[in-house]
Amino acid sequence: MRRINRPKESPRFLKSDRVRYERNQMLTYLRREPGDRRQRRDPLNDDIFFDSELRDSLSFVFSEKCAFCETPVGRDGGVVHFRPLRFAADNEGLDKSYYLWIAFEWRNLFYGCRQCIKAKGDRFPVAGPRASFLATFDDIVENEDALLIDPTAEDPYKSLRFLCDGSVVPLSPKGTESVAVFDLNRDELVHERSRLVEQMFALLGDRGSGALGRLLSSGDAHSGALLNILKRVSTAWLAADRPIKGNGDLFVNRFFNQWMNASDAQLEQLSNAVRQVELADAEAHNQPHMMPIYSLVDRAKDEFWIANGEIARIDISNFKAIDRLCIEMPPSRSSRSGTPALMILGENSTGKSSTLAAIALALIGRREAAKLKKFMPALVHSTGVDHFDQLDSLPVEVRVDFHFSSEQSSFLFDVSQQFILGDEVPPMLVLGYGARRFFDTKKRQRPSGGAARVRTLFDPLATIPYPADWLRAQTGSRFDTVAAALRVVLALNEGDELIVEPDFLAVRANGRVTPIDALSEGYRSVFVMTVDIIRELLEHWDNLEQAQAVVLIDELETHLHPRWKMQVMTSLRRVLPRVQFIVTTHDPLCLRGMDDGEVVVLQRDGRSCVRQIEDLPTVSGMSAEQLLTSDYFGLASTDDPGTELALARLAGDVVRRNTSGGNEVAPSDAAMDLVSRLVVGDSQSQQIVQEAMVKYLEAREQRNGAPIAALRAEAVLAVIEALKAD
């Protein structure tokens, strides 16, 4: 960390109409009555902080480095609210409203790496009370005793001492909290700083290369840590003579001038000063340091998530139809707020549900997985295409890797010995919901443990606990939290509300009160599943905005109206921004709310093995018709959107039965009629195109796992060759 000179003038983006609108919406919400505000989510669209113009402004100010750990991030860094938007956390607990009203204050915006952003979260410890609600930024700074170092307003070296081994030790309460909150002694930082310190010391003996100047430039990695050490070396070197004064580039220039003109005897003294600092730093580890407030409150709860991050990679071997499958997930969303998610597409029997079950077994731990042992024989892989009762003896294996960590979570079922291996302690909370999401009004409680939370992924007869009794038991802020979340997921309007009475559970929507039991199947399914997720999360977290878990949902679109299909992922991700959703679907409408790189397609290849389709097109901005005709859903492409939908309905209407009882691979009459309308005309060229489309439809039905993209390429090539010959 080093001192940063922030321009006083805020960037143009923060004065734009878009920001002005968001600020006005936010302030209108904050001025509501407290009771009314508690049952509503604030309207701020956090995606605005991913705008490239704002990020470019911050990237320039902070020299394309993280403001806190000095890791180079280029233009891939994220916006950090020094005082968080919501749920500011310290040793006194959480406050939902702090500091939303300064969301667009230039002096509160920083540039950070993914690790520091995740480590900090919403933490902002203060000594004493916080500033008054809706106070100006100047009043906040004046009246609060902040316990985090602001590198744009103070000298970090007064609170931090970087050591030659790459670690950093605090010199003040601010330093203590900053090291803990930003996790500044994480392994990769210590290793890299140590390497650069060794390089700096080696370059002190080479005045001809010029490399030392580049190493200490403000835009280079960890130059602040190196400068902190070099200043102490300089003091030890020239203390008896005339120590070098100044900070930043001024100090570097003066040191270089002294160093370049030093005599051999003075260079020997410099070497001795380096050894002196190294010995002093070795002793610094033996000094007692103040325990940070944050570590006393939250470190145990957050330890896994800070250290490991979200799921990075899933490896599955010999699991039902899957012989080997590897799926990778991005570490963060590129242009939106929230946690990365995964949506799995594919035809029936391509391993979508199996993938969810595999992930669940790897994440619930060995003991909980053992409670599902009766379902294990059905998970064993079979290489026999015609004889599925001939199971392999190869072990069923699943491994899950995490971003920012070398730790893994695994599951292994030995088929011959019938035993299970895996982690003793589950690494995280995981919830699973099968395609049949039924609830039992007589079932009010769920057995404890990870196996019970994912059972519906394995047992089609398992049910979800009915939430009525639990909802009635929620009061005060806990009920407000639930009501605010359901308002978003159920798309309730301004005057709508959730009604919870001792003997009555209903939703008031569009001026009409409807008991939960009388709601449509889709509405009731979403309601019960959402409340079940909330119920489990609130057992482990104080609020839903900070709750972290993995939620697995099979066939997300089940029973949903098209309007809900289009908004369900967006709503769930907004209500639970730190939950990682992994879902399957057959419906293109459900892809709304997904980013590029968050959707995978599974299909069977020529050997009937499950494989992931590579090089998928961009999903963001596609219409439902475009999604249907892309490789995501594998339907043929047309020119007219209305015809595209008609062709989508003809999926599976190509193979027709002949008189002898066999299957004749040919388009049906309806498909042929549609193709004839797609290519109108009787010219030779138009007939060639029409014939190519018919051949493509036939090939698609009997492709035996051939990639759809390859079939399309062959069809196009055939058209070109035929036209050349014409």
C-alpha cells in the first residue's frame, strides 16, 4: 500500500444523467419511513458500478493496481466502496442503511483486485459511533474514527511496516484492522513481495542496468511495499550523515542521486544497512501485535469463503452417463454485480441432473453423503450402450476446485468395496432442489444436515418442508428481511404484500388476497422454494445480502409462466447476491439474467459419451428466437422470427415411422411445408438451398452425437459446392 494522489475533480461519469437518476431513486427510498423501508429492497442498481467509464477513471488514478494490496489488475479491477453501500460491519454488528447515501461520492470510490474486494466485503470498523444517518461525506470523515487506512487521505507507512520476508505488520489500530480486513498477508502476496524485495536488494549492486528505477515506479507491483523497506535501508545507510527525506517519486529520485554517486566504501555501507534491516525485520515477528476487532467477530464464519472463493472448476468421472466432464466457472461477473452462476442446457439424458447431483455429493462432505448411500448404485457409470445393467467397476469421482485457493472438495464412491471417501467437514452450505419440487403441508421441519438439504436431487418422492409455521414465527427485522426478499422474487407491486396471520398465509396482489394453497402451481412452487432457501440461509447468516451458499436447482422452468421464466434468475441473483446458483433448464427464456461464460451445453458424442459443446456464441442480448436457433438449443436457423418459433415447435418432428414399423429418417409433412415456405422460388439456386436444409434436418436427427455446428458447416459447404457446380 502506498499514498495515492486522488484528483479533487470527480470524473464526468459521476455527473451524468444516469447517475443523477440513480441517486434520486436511492434518496427517495432512504427518506421513507423506517418501518416501510425495512420491508423493501433499496432500488440502487449495483451494475452501474461496473460501467467501463467509471472503472477506467479509477484505473488511471490507482495506476491500474489494487489500492490496498498493490496487485496489478490492468483494466480488470473492480470498484470498491471504502465505506460500504449496505450492512456496514464492525464489532457492534451490522447496519442495513450505512452508507448507501454516499454511493456516488468520488472520495469513497477505490480500485481493487478480486481478492481484496472479496476479503473486505461490507466491513468497515470504526472506534466509537458512526456518523448520523444521511450525513455529508465531510461530516462523516470528521465525526467517525475510522479503523481502515485510506491511502488517498493519509500515509499508510504510519500504520504499516512491510518486512523483507514479504509480510506486513501493523503499527497502529488502523494498521491492525487493515491487514485483517484486506487479508494483506495472504500467501500469494507475501510470496510475491518477498521475491521483489530480493530482486531490489540484488539490483542495489548493479548501478548500470536501470532496472531498479522501473521496479520502484508507482505503476509497478508492490512498489509501495518496496519503497517502505528502501526508506528504512536508506535511514540505516545515511543516518550518521544526512538521511534522505521526501515521499514517493521525490524520495526515489533523491535516493538514486545519492546511490549513483556513492563511493565503493559507501556502497559497502549500503550492503551493511540491508543486512541490518533484514535482521531487524526477523525480530519484528516476535513482537506482540494487537488482535483486530474483525477477527474476533467474523473471521471464523468467513474463513472458507475469503480463502477459497466461489466454485472455479468441477471435474466428474464415471458418474451415471458421464465418463468424464470438466466445467469451469468464471471468478467474477465482468459487467454486473453479484456472484457468478452456471446454467446447464442439453437434451434429455445428457447429464444435466447428474451434474447437479455430483456437485452436491462433493460439497456436503463424506458423512452426509453416506446418508444417501442407497442411491449410490444408480450413480455408477455404464459403458454398455445397450446393457445399462452392466456397470463399470471404476470409482465414481467428483472434485470441486475454488477460486483463489489450492483447496479442493471431493467425493469418491468405490464400486467394488462400496465405501465413500470425501471431506470430513463440509466446506460450505449447499441446497439442492430436484425437478419435482413438491411440498408436504404435514412436513414442517427438515432433518438437519447437508444430505437432507439436497435429497430432492436424488429422491423424486422427497418433499420440501411447508413454510407456513416458520413464516408465522418470524417477527421484527427477521420478518422484514423475508418480506423484502419475497417482494422481489414474486414481483409484487407497490401495494402488494405478504400476509402472515396465525391461521392464514396469503399474498395480496393486484388488490386481491389469495391463500398460498390456492395460488397457481408455478407461483406456489417458486414461493415455497424461495422461502426454503431463505429459511436455511438465515440459520447461518444475519441477512440475505451477505448470505453465501451454493444452490442447485434442476429444471428451473418447471411450472413457471413465461414472464417468470424471463425474470427468475435475475430476481434470485438480486435477492441473494452472494449465493452461487447452478441450475439446469430446457427453456431459452430462463437464460435471461445470465452472462457470457455462465451457460454450458451438454450433448452426447458419436460414442454416446456426454461432452460439453465448445465455442458457444454470445448469450447476452440474444432474443428467445435467436437462443432457440443457436447452439444453445440446437435448432435450425431461419430468417423470419415467426418462422423460427414454428421451426422450434417442430423439434423432434423429423423422424416418421414407415409402413414396416421401422424408423424412416425424413422430415415430416409439416416440416417440409415449413422449409418450402422458408425458401421461396423455383430457381436452381433456391432449390439447392432448400435441398440443403432438408438434408440438414435429416442429419440432425441421426447425427449420433456429431456436433451441431459441424453439421451446419457441412450443410453450408454443400450449398457452396452445389452453387459452384451450377
